[in-house]
Amino acid sequence: MVDEEVDGDVLVVGAGIGGLALAAGLERAGIPYRVFERAPALGEIGAGLGLWANAIRALDTLGVPLGFLDGGASIVQRGEAATASGSVLSAFDVAALSAELGARSHVVHRGELHAALAAAVPEARVTLGAECAGLEPDDDGVTVRFADGSEARGAIVVGADGLWSAVRAAAFGDAPPVYAGETCYRAVAAHDAPDPEVLREVQGRGLRCCVTSLGPGRVYWWATERRAEGDVVPEAERKARLTELFAGFAFGFPEALAATAPDAILQNDLYDRPPLPRWSAGRVTLLGDAAHPSTPNLGQGACMAIEDAVVLTRALARHDTPRDAFAAYEAERRDRCYGIVKQSRTLGRVGSWSNPALVAVREASMRLTPRWLMTRMMRAQIGYDAGPLA
């Protein structure tokens, strides 16, 4: 049972990457807080994610040790888009951007990033098995009700509880997320990536895939197909289906798939949401996927949640009222986040085209896009600086 009442605390609902990043920031800034997680234990699923230079700088600002990157992550030196037959359509130099920005970009195991964030937050600050069932805001604070009948009260509530956020539903009554038209399969396997320093998306007709190093002897891969929402492939059949769909694809995906245990393959439909007019209502605000869920086509979902944590911590430290703090937080973050969401959605739609004529247009457009323009677009994504905590 929770049943706690500390009116001055920030109550963070959700102990995923965004919630723990915010907790790390609040801990460093000396702002009292508590975190509530519905799962019975802290942890993340066994998949990978992009941790670009913008997020690396933000993690450093939050005081999160970056030792988890040593040996268990790839350093991305080059990005490419390619065809299933083996032609590279476009490329950009990530290493040069990293040198310019003073931070490298990586692909990491999601669980290892989550563990590093958890290590920055005292265990006593986190309550597990606490599923948010509703909010009761008033002029002086907010009471969070949990599914077991217990409650907690604080000065403000931050919903960091992901795509299907209970806080968002309670505060805004929002509609369900929007299906992107693709389902995504992911896994980590004991295998060596063919090009460890290259992050390459390979596109076919209605099919996309990527194989990325997670350090020596380990890869993370993902693959998508256009499929009806909720049409889940039985776990025992996923490997065979992907083997058939992606037979003959260049750049090592069939080989990585062959090295993958069948029960290691995850499947999730891809979603985002249209922009909310605002993320805050009274003493309640949202962070990360609860505020601005994005399809994963730019690899910026976790990065944006970490950026949010820096900006929201700073806003809470600088402003005397929740209204002013939330207004400053949203003003700084909305354009950045919704720009990424929109661009990611567009890239996913174009990348999953299956019509041969449209595929030909896509490939010609990529070949004709000058490298300087690709670099400029990438700089806009990973060159963002969330700034200091104070």
C-alpha cells in the first residue's frame, strides 16, 4: 500500500526511460520527488535503441554515468539507406557530426540504458507495483489513486507512463493512438554485425530492416511489414515468416535472423498520436511517449524523453508555480518534439511503400538528395542541446 501524503513532492508516474531520467534530474537538482511504477520490478525488454549525440549530452547533464556504453554498444560512424538488392541510396557522415558536436552517437541495449538510469535514482524513491487508476487534482495538489486502492499525494504529477498513458487519459481523455500501418519485429542475437560502425536501413517493397552491432558478438535487429493492426504472428511462427519475407535481402539481415532464437523475437505494432493542444492541465503534465509518442524511424523516441527530463527539471527549478514551469517546459519542447514526430511518420510511410512505381520514385529521390542536405537534416536532429539543469 502506498497511502502517502507529501504535498511538496513531484509524483512521477512511470519508471521507464523518461520517468527515471526525470527522477535523475530531480535528484541532482534537489527537488523532492517520488516515482511510481506499475510493474513489480524495474527492467526493460531485450531490444535496442538509438542514443544519439543529443541524448548523450542530456544524460551527462542529468549526471547519469555513461560507463554502460563501454563494450555493450555500437558507435555509429555512418548512416545509410539502401535497397534490398544491395545498392546504397544515400549516406551521411555521423563521425564528422560527432566530432563537431562533441558527443558520439550509439545504438545501445535498452535494458542497459534503463539500468544506468535506475542506478542514478535511490531505491527508496521508487514504489513498484503501483498502477495508476486515476487522478484527483485540486487547488493545492494532486492525489494519485492506484489500482490496489492506495493513494499518494503531491504538489504536481508528471505522466511518464508511455504510449498508453493512464495519466494522459485521466487528464485529457484522449483518443487511442494512431496505427502507422506497420508491425515491427525486434530481437537481440549472438552474432557479429557485417558493418559494426554503420547504421543502415534496408528497404524493399513494403518491407524494411536493419542490423546493428551492440558490441562484439551481439547484434540488435528490427524488421517491419505492412500488416493489419493487432494481427499478431504467433511467436513460434515469427522466425519462419521473416525468413520467407526477407529471403535474399542484402547487408546481413537473413544471417542475423538465422542466428536468432525463435522465442527472442518480439512483435509490436507501430503507433503515434496527433499533437495535443497542450501537455499540461493544472498541476499535471506529460513527458516522453505520454506527451509525444513517435514511430521509431528516426531513433529519437528515448532521446526526446531524456531531453524532456532536462528541460522539465530546469523549468521546475526556475519557476515558482506549476503553471509557469509547465508553460516554459512546453514552449521549449513542443516544436522540437512534434517536428520529430511528423518527420518520423513521413519517413515510415515512404519507407514502407510497396507499389513498384512508388518504390522507384523513392529510390530515385534518395539517390538525388545531396549529401550536404542529408547532413543538414541529421544535424538538426542530433545537434539539439537541451541545456543545463539550472
